[in-house]
Amino acid sequence: MPWIIDARTSNSRLVPIIAPLAAVIVTVVSGLVLMSFLGVEPGKALYQLFIAPLSTAFNVSEVLLKATPLLLIAQGLAIGFRAKIWNIGAEGQLILGAIGGSLLPIWFNDSQNVLMLPAMIVVGTCCGMAWAAIAAALRTRFNANEILVTLMLNSIALQLLYYLVAGPLRDPFGFNFPQSALFPDVAMLPTLFGGARVNAGLFVAIGLSLVAWFFVERSMVGYKLQVGGVAPHAARYAGFSEKRAVWLSLLIGGAAAGMAGVFEVAGPLGQLQRVVSPGYGFAAIIVAFLGGLNAIGILFAAFFMAVIYVGGDIAQASAGVPYAVNSVLQGILLITYIAARLFVDYRVRPRRAISTMAVS
């Protein structure tokens, strides 16, 4: 039976939270079912995945640590997504930011200059922007699809990282391991609590979230980007530049991802390694949509995604659950959110029912 999908003309004020809430509930239930299939009792699975990450101060600090890059990247991506500029290359931009930010502490490993960390952040952020600029240039000059370009640039960035840590940037005293020398203290982000790994990057991410909210909701540039995404023809008629929107959206996303890469190597890692990110660039896409592309909603979405990361680590260590459970739950979260938004934003009705209504 064919179906008709009609856009809803009016919605309740609760609509913005219905889809994320439904996605979270289905993800929790799916996690319990999945863990049961893996031989873990439902009660124990619920505790390991969603309660244990919040059960101790150390676990909470780990959640906040993982929420930092997710929050930072998602805020940058959301600005572009609202303008219908689809940056899928945050993972590669994060890697380039990590590489760029690592150059100073590697080349000046004995330095005690207090300006090293700020310089690392600037260089890493610029490297992330430069990597995103490749996609922007190809989109505006040759009309290349930014989804495909940014996605493929992820693989190039990863191979570049492998080459550098195994060659030019490898620690000569590191017993041939593919990693750089450890960074000096002046190149490390200060931690917030004794014995915990969460660092000052969290405050930066929260502060930039407020900046993102103001940019989207209160600035003329943010308004132009939104109009360009919702009504591109109206935006062109009003004189808003589509090319400027592409450049601005991709550069903001690249800057946020590049900064997140610096925070990783200058935070929990303390050096440049083959594995800089466990997939934060891809997970941040889910965070951005789960938060409704809203700066405040993304705060909560990043925290929930970080709980999944830490819960998966705990389940792996205590019950031998495969690490792939994290990716499965992230996929369920995204698919459920998309499905929920379909029913929230549209009415799905069988054609027969519409025909009957028309006859009557």
C-alpha cells in the first residue's frame, strides 16, 4: 500500500525534545538487548553501560574528558549543517589539528616557554581549517560534493599521520614505536582535579558553545547561514553569498575539529600517536543531530554520547564485551533519531485512508 508523507503545519513546543528523547530510550533498550545476547544480565548491562560511568568521581571525569572533543566538534559542525553544508571530514580535520599542534613540542622538546600551549592551539586550529579549506575550494570552484571530498580527506589525513609517526616525527629514543616524544609540561593542558584526566579543554568547549549559541541566534552572519539552509532561493534573492556560506561553514567546522585534535595530544595522550581519536569526528555528527543542531541541546547530547563511550569501556573491561558495541549503539542512536524526526516533522498516512477521506 503506497504511503503519503505530509509536512506538519504546526507542532507542539515539546516537539524539539521528542525525537532526541525517543532516540535515547531506544538506544538504552537496544543496549540492554545487545548485552543480553552477549551473555550479560540485563541489570548488569544497564549498570555497566549507563550507570557505572556516573557512579564514581573518576568515571564522571572520564565522561567529561570524552565529552570535550565531542562538544567542541559538534558545535562547529552544527553551524554548517544548519546552512546545509555537510562536513563529514571532522575526523581528518581533528587529525591534522593534532599533527599541527604537535610540531612545536616535538621540535622544541626541551622548551619551557609558557607560550607553547597557546601557540599549539593556534597552529592546530589553523591546520584543521586548512584541511577543511580543501573541500571548500573544490566545492566553490568546481562544484565538487563536499560530503565526498571531506569523507575521502579523512583517509588521506589518517595515512599522513601513520607516515609521520613512523618516520619524520617518530621519537628516536622510543624503541621504534610509531609515536612521537612525550610533550614537555608547558605543552600540556592543566588538569582540573587531582588524579583525573579531565582538563581545561572542557571549559574552552563550554565557552565556545556559548559563542556558538550567540553566533547562530543573535548574529547577522548566523542568520544568513540559517536562511541559506532553509530557503536558498530566498537567500540568493536577498544577496546572501552561497560561496561565502560554504567557506565560512567549512572553516568553522575545521577550526573546531583542529582545536579538538590539539586538546587530545596536549591532554590525555601527551604525545602524537597512531591513534589520536576513537572516532570523535564521526560521533560528533550524531551529537550535532541529536542536539537538534542547537548549541544548548548539543551540550546534553555530547554528555550522553560520552556516557556511551565510557560505558562501553567499562563493559569491555569487566565483561569482555567487544568494543564494537560502542559503534553499534552510536548507529542505533542516529538511525532512531532520524526515524523519530520523520514522524515528528511529517504525517505518514496510507493513500487509501486519504482517498476514503476525500470521498466522504
